[in-house]
Amino acid sequence: MRTMKRVAAVALSVVVLMTSGVSAKAAVTDVQPAKSSSEAVLKWANKIGTLADWSTYTYNNLSEIAVVGDYIYAADDGEHRIMKISKKTGEILKSVSYKNDSYTIHYGAGIGTGDKKIFVGYENGIIQAFDADSLQSVWITKPIEKVEGNGQYDQSNAISGGFVYDDDNKNLYVGTGTYSGKGSYVALTTKDEDPTKDYEVKEITWQKESDTTYYWNKGVSAGDVVVACDAAGNLRSYDKKTGEIKSESKLDDKFNGGIAYDASTNTVYLGVYHIIYEEEDNKKEKSRVASLYGVKIGDDGKFETVKKVEISDHGYIASTPEVYNGKVYVSGSNAGYNNGGFMAVIDVSSDQYKVNYTVDLPAYSQSTPVVVKSANDSVKVYFTINTNPNGGIYMIEDSKGATSATAEKIFEPEKDEQKEYCANELHVDSEGTLYYINDSRYLFAVGKKVENTKPAESTTETKPSTSVSETTKTKQITKTVKSTRSVKLTWKKKKSAKGYVIYAKAGKGKYKKVATVGKKTSKTIKVNKDSSYKFKVKPYKLTKKNKKKYFKAYAAKAKFGSKTVKVTFKNVTGSASYKVEMKAGKAAYKTVKTTTKGGTITYTKKKAKVGTTYKFRLKGINKVNGKTVSVVIK
């Protein structure tokens, strides 16, 4: 059963430069992504994490991504690693293990970027910094102190809030806490005081405790203060250097999201919700009211004015707003997670805030809107929605004086294994490519189709060029074919074992580690179909210092499943549509897939016959002089 994810989002009000130390999460930008589903093309999709195993309560959490320069970063509990991924291809270029295999990130956690470092916060209250280039560990903090009186299952120091990096003083800020109970807001310097140590132990600069949690909440840097709000609606501004509370306001509303900051008016914006009960005594919920707050901050860091406008009398907000040109864009849910959602457009240019209109969405959105500037004071607002199987990227267009808009679907995954819920952030780079992940653990890059601008020079019927790069000036098409077989492994249970490490040996080769599992005694893996395999497991338990102590290894039984053959064509462009054709053994080629989308095209032959050779080719289809012409391009 899937639990709803409410992710704190990045809130920037200016275009973010594509530098090596700054994330490419541009929430207001001039770049132009695909304007419609017909223009959008999947450049690539790569699975970068492991699905949760609900039978063993192994969550295998995957963090939000961060896009920095030419790379994408993410933390993956499935392999206990942080990854550096190519933005062009989706290939995992480097991966480095956490400090300890017992460390885990929180569900829906984000990672931080800045100071040429990547920051990962763990559920045990520890923050680790990695060099953005090499992924080498730079430093690690002591566990953040727990809040006294938080109960038996105290996780008040778990890193669950979103990171805020301030480049002026090289400080990092984040909130702690979990589903309930207490939490803290903390600060620390990102400086590497001892470059000779990979695990230099860093102290927390300041810690401010709260009676409630900062679970999934993210603050924002605003001048000389950092502004954060806990789950109970306690909004505070902290002196960045000392942690002194400069101002505090009780909003009387619940908060689960991020904060936007408009530097031109020195105002922060946040979406909240208020629960109305039928009877206060029994706490039976009657309805929820979704609202937007705008809080102006003085030069001294104190709150000057607090304004509020109600958006919906049956709504819920757990997202981050975005502000541009006197308007705030914020998304929410209609009376529960499964009743659709809304995108609200709010005028905040006058003393009295006004909801211009709301747009009905097919599902709830928790994505920070990406606002794309267009001509004549109009904007296009991009975001993800949280539903399965139709989750993906949506867009609305807003203009001066508009009183309504319609949500248009830009992209959704086509493959079944890629269709999943999505409460995740949307990122855009300088070329207009959109990046995001969903609960399938796939990372997507969605770009624009490249138009063939070369005019026809002849009125006679001709075949399109077999080299796409000749007409579109893009990279040559590449093709890869990969065959695998599924293997279900089973083994005897070892008493007192905490988990098992699985090893495989292909042919006469050496045993290599292929997976680590919890207390279950079975696992399905994929192997190269051309080799014979042997498998063994090595049980382990954890010492008092959380180190693995291994038992003697023993054999695992293997039951081979069906063969799978997957073909991938990359850099595909220049044709109106495409056909993937397959040949099994000596049989003729037959069409197995037709698509209008280029970029990366894949086809998977399931339940393939062992011993049969499968060949694939790609055809591009265009109209030439009114006639349909197809040609093999790979």
C-alpha cells in the first residue's frame, strides 16, 4: 500500500545560474521547455534506485534529485550510495557508499548542494558532505542532539526537512523530526576545516528546538535571516550566524511544504491548511481549509505584516509556492489525496490578496511550479502530478487579466514499469530539458523535438537520409541490445541473521556481490543469459557498533525464469514517426512497436526463447511529396 509523499520543494525566485556549485532548480526562468505533448520527447529514462520491498519493510528510499551543471545527483538507500549521473545520457558515472551501510535517508528526503559539495542527511541525525566532482567524503557531523521528552521512539533528530544553502556565509540549514513529536532547526558551516580527513567530524553551529517537527518542511534564505516554519505553523526568522530568533508568528494553520521568497518585496509566501472539526472534543474532521500566507520581513529580520487569503474550503497544501510578477502559483489537493487537485493563481500585488482562479487537476500536485516567462506578460507554469498510471508533467498558461486556464498534459511515461505515483520536484536546465523522478525509481529527461529545417530540394520522390545526423545535425543514432534472464533464488534461513549478501559466479569466473537483502530468504535477480551461474549467500548480523559480522556462506538454489531481450535506440530524431521491427531466428522482420516520439526508443521482448537469436532494426517514416516513405535508419 502506497503512503502519500509530501516533499518540501526548492523555492527560488530568480533564474539560477548553471554553475558547478549551484543547483539547476530554476523555478522562474526564460528557457522554453516543450509547449505540448506533441513537442515533448523522452530523451532518456534510467532506473537509479531499488523498489521498496513491503514484505520485509525495506523502503529502499530514493532522494529527490539535484541538477548541478552537467550532472544530476541522488542518494539511494537500495545500494546505500550517492550517485553522480550524466545529464546528457542518464548514465551513472560515479557512485560512493554512505559512511555506514546502516545509515538511511528519510522517506521523500532531499539532498543539498552548494560550496561544490553534495549534502546527505540521515535518519540518525548525521549529515555527510561529498565532493561534487569526485564524490569523495569531505566531512561528517556528530549526531544532532535529540529533543528532550520526545517519547520512547524518539526520532526528533532525523534529517527530514529540506536543505537551505547560503553562499554568502557558506552555511547549511535544515529542519529535523519525523511524522510526529518534536524537532529542531539547525545550522552548520560547510567549510572543510581539515582536507586531509575524509570523515572529519563537524560540529553543529546552532540548534533551536521546537515543540513540533519540521517533517518534510523547507525554509528559505531571506537577507540576513533564514525563515522556517514547523508543522504546527510556528513561523520564525533566525539570524543566520547566531540562530537568534529575530521574529516569530503563530499562523494557526498546519504547514507541510516549502517557502518562497520574493526579494523585490522582501516577502515570504507559504501554503498552509487548517482542519475544522465537527466537535473539538472528539477531533472528528469535518473539512480542511487551504490558504496562502504572505509575510513581509523588515531589514532587521522582523516580521512587519502578515496577510492571508483562503484558496479552498475543502483543500490541502503540502507544496512550495512560486512567485513572479505580482502573482503566486501554488498547488494543492481537493479534500483528500484521491479527489483531484488544483493549481491556484493568486494576485499579491495589492494590499488585499485575491485568488484570480484555480485550475482543476486530475490529481494532487506537490511539485514547486516552474514558471517560464513568455511574451506579453504571459507565463507557462510546469509541474508534476501525483497519480498512477497517468502521473507526469502538466502545464497551465497564465496571462495578464486571465480568469481561467486549462491544465495540459506535456508528458507521461509510456512503459508500465515507469508508470508510478509522482510527488517529486521538476527541474529545468538551460536548454529547456525537464528532469524528474517518480516512485518507479526511474529518472526522466524530457526535451523538445528537433525540427528538420532543411527544405526539400527536389520534387521527385526520394528516400529520407539513413543518417539522421545529416539533416538534423544531432548525434548519430546508437543501438544496444541486452539479453537477460530472471533467476529466483532461495536459501535456508540462518537463525539470528540480520540480512544476507548474495554472490553470483558466471562460468569459471569469480564470485561477485550482486545484492543485499534483509531477513527474507528469496530474491529475484537478472543475469546475462549467455553464461552458466552458481549462487551463494553470506548471512550477517550487526554488532553493537553497527558493523556487519558475517557467518559462513552457503549455496542458494536457483530457478531460472524466462529470457528478456531489450533493444535501445538513442539520439533518434528527424522523422514524423518510427517503427521498431524484430526478427526471431530465420523468420521475417515484423513491426513490434510504433511511436511518434524520438529521443530514446526502447522495446522489450518478454518470454523470449532461449537459444533463439533476435535481431532488431529501426525505421523512420515521413511523407515525401504526399506519399508515405519509410527507410531503415539503424
